Amino acid sequence: MAENIAIIDYGSGNLRSVQKALQWAARDADIAARVFITADADAIAKADRIVLPGVGAFGAGMDGLRARAGVLESMEQAVLAAGRPFLGICVGMQLLADCGREFGVHDGLGWIAGEVVALPVGDPAYRTPHMGWNAVHVEGPHPVFENRTEEAFYFAHSYHFVPENNVHLVGACHHGVRLAAMVARDNILGVQFHPEKSQTAGLALLRKFLQWYPG
């Protein structure tokens, strides 16, 4: 039976490119999967895997989720209660935090303790936004990044996630300062980079996500 993989549509994110990348990863791994874009709470609650992409501002992202009837509740049911694998991409990762400090202070999902703050400004060698390819170094074991110690991925962001506890830091990169590139807790994984834009490395990571069964 095919797995149902829900990409949440809340008005933010490269939804079609993420969908195509996940479809390719499923075919490459010989996994029967139905990858669909949705804002339907019932479909999200029943999905086998949840993907939350995102671009833009933190506050707008949370507003978009709240504006979709029942979506936050269905995400909590599927991810927190049922323990289904979850992947947050870029702003979708940042929304995992307790709060974001972009154009004010905004509450996040609070699934991984921490906050989202602006990238430091100063060194002209490390411009803001952080845009382009950068090496991600493994900071802690995770099945989605197993057998790899360093890989280059594509980034595009001006704010970054600062986890409260480094036990949740899976991968880091350097752009003037050390930045969280991957965070994880239980069945929840977030990546600051865009795997759908990261060519072979990104598709390999999505394939591992589809093969990941937490617990």
C-alpha cells in the first residue's frame, strides 16, 4: 500500500518543487508513495508523513498555519500524538521553535525548544542573507544523515534557529558564525537548507527521510 505524504500548504514555500523532489526520491528508493499538497486538516491527520516547507517571514508563516481551519490541531495529532515522521524545511524548520524574532516576537510551534533570530551583520565576507551552497557538518547521529560526516546543501535565509539544547542539533554550518543546519527530536526533523534545490545531496536526504521509521 502506498504511503501518503502530505506537504502542508499554508501560503508559503516552494510546494511544487518539494513535491517533485519527494516523488523522485520515492521512485529512486522504490517506495510506493502518494505525495500531495494540502491544507485539509483531515488529510494531514491521516497522512503517514508530514512535510512543512517554507519561505518568507516567521510571523507570516505562523499566521498562515493558523488561518487554515484545523491544520495546527491535525499536525499535533499526526506528529506529536501519533509519532509520524515530520520534516520542516527552511522556515518550516524555524517554525518548530518556541518563538521567532523577525518583525517583532511571534510564538512558534514550540516542538523543539529554542528561538529564531537574525543572522549577525558585520563581516563583509559573510553577507546576509546567507544564500548559496555551504557544507553541513554532522553534530549528532541521525538516521537521515547516517554514514555521512559532511555534505553541501543550498541555503537561502536571513534568520536562524538557535536551539536551547544542543542535544537537538544534528548538523551545523558556518557563515560568519556557527549555525544550526539540522535539528531533530524523536520523530521531528528540521533542515535550514533546501533539499529540493540541493541536487544529489538533497535528493539523497529526502530518500532517507522516506525510509526513516522513528522509534
